[in-house]
Amino acid sequence: MNEKCPWCESQKTQNYLWVKDEFLSKEDFQINECHNCGLLFTLPRPSKEKIGEYYKSNEYYSHQENKNGLIPKLYELIKRINLKRKWKMAANNMHSGKILDIGCGVGDFLHIMEEKGWETTGIEPSEDAKKIAKKRMKANILAPEEIEKLEDESQDLITMWHVLEHVDDLKSEVYHLHRLLKKGGRLVLALPNFQSFDAQYYKQFWAAYDVPRHLNHFCKKSITKIFSNSTLKLTKTDKLIWDAFYISYMSELYQHHNMALIRGAIRGLQSNLKATKSGEWSSLVYIFQKE
């Protein structure tokens, strides 16, 4: 299967990897690589009508609350640690203003921002997650198509925590990021990095490929290319160090290894140690400022 790149439309693409949806459907998907911009993209891309079926699982922790068991409890503990880290990265040296969190889930990050005095808006496709978020806070939670209703240059801060990889229409999404952000405003993107050690080690079993829920797969080259001709300028890259452990644990499960938690912890630590020299962390955070 050879198709044009969904971002730059180059025909210079070829198969990078075949990956099975180990998480849910057990279907096989192809990941293609664009030689022009460096983007990897999933094929075939499920239709808007079908994509929701690939999220219907009680194990999809990002949209769950109050789950029992060791792993969900560890997930929640690390999530709380990550939330503090995210707040410090996203709002560093910023006064309170308007924030838009795209893919806000059950509103964990927006809840913190609301407590810090920010005026909060979220976008979330899951109706179940939206209901939970609306109960927790005052934030205005919108459906993805309602992004059109938001005013130009209305946001001081836009965050997407592991969301851009889920977006089918990258061009439309990037257009709205430009449109909505105020001059001098900040955009924060957190994304899995397929150039990380854990990605290279686990190959087709790397859990962060997460096909077909992840339609796009990024590295530093592709993110730089996507924003190279825009007013959004990359000012800093950062990392989410706990992601390497969780992704490695899930990758071990996909290979049906015994002691997956211990093995994943060892591999996650190895990935983070290697990233201190290479800069290729399992999850990279890209921080942009609009000129």
C-alpha cells in the first residue's frame, strides 16, 4: 500500500512497519513513512463512523476514573505526578488567561488550570469523558467540530497532550492552532517519539504506535517540517519521563512476557538513560510561541 503523505502530499512514501492492534481489534495495519517530511502515518485510516469502535474498551485508562487493580492505581499515581509536571511546562512564566485543551478527556489538566485561575475550554470527542469533565469543573467542553465557533486569536495557551497523533485531518488542525492562538501565545504538544530507544527496541510491538487510534506518528524532523512555514516558532523541547515506563510495560504485555511490569520498568529506565545523551525521549513535548 503506497499512498501520499497526509501532511505534505508527497508520493515518496513507503512501508515502514506492519503493526497489529494488540490492544483491541487484533487487526493488522501498515505504517508508511514520508521521505519528504518524515511523518509516519497509519493505513488504512478508519472512517469517522468506524474510528470510535477502536476506543471502546474498559482498559482505555485515559477516559476512565476510579478503576480498581494495581495497574490502574499505578496509572493514576503517575498521572497525578505527570499533571504537576505538565502544568509547570505549559504555564511556566505565564499569568492566568484563556486556555484551550484539545483532547481534554475527563478534564484532569483543565481542572488544575481552573484551580490556578485560568479561564478554561476543552475539546473532547468522547461523550462519556465530556460528561465526567463537565461535572468536575466550570470549563466549557466542546465537540471537535465546535472548534470552528471559537474566535480568532482568543487563546493565550493551547495544549494537546498526546492528541495530535489521533487527528485525521492534520492540515485543518494546524490551521486552527494558528487561528486561535493570540500573538505571543503558547502552544504545547506532547507526542510519542518513534525515534526513542523503546520504540526502536520494541519495533512492531511498541505500544505507542497504538494503531489505528494513532493515525500519525511523529519525530523531531516531522514536527519541525510541519511548523517550518508558520508563525508558530519552536522555542523549547521537553520530555515526559514516566511515559517510557508505561509504554514499555504495555509493549511487554503485547509480547506476552512474564513479569511485564518489571521488564517494562527496566526497559523504560534504559530508554530514559539513553535519552539523556540522544535527546530522543519516549514522549517529547514541543513548546511553540506565536510571533
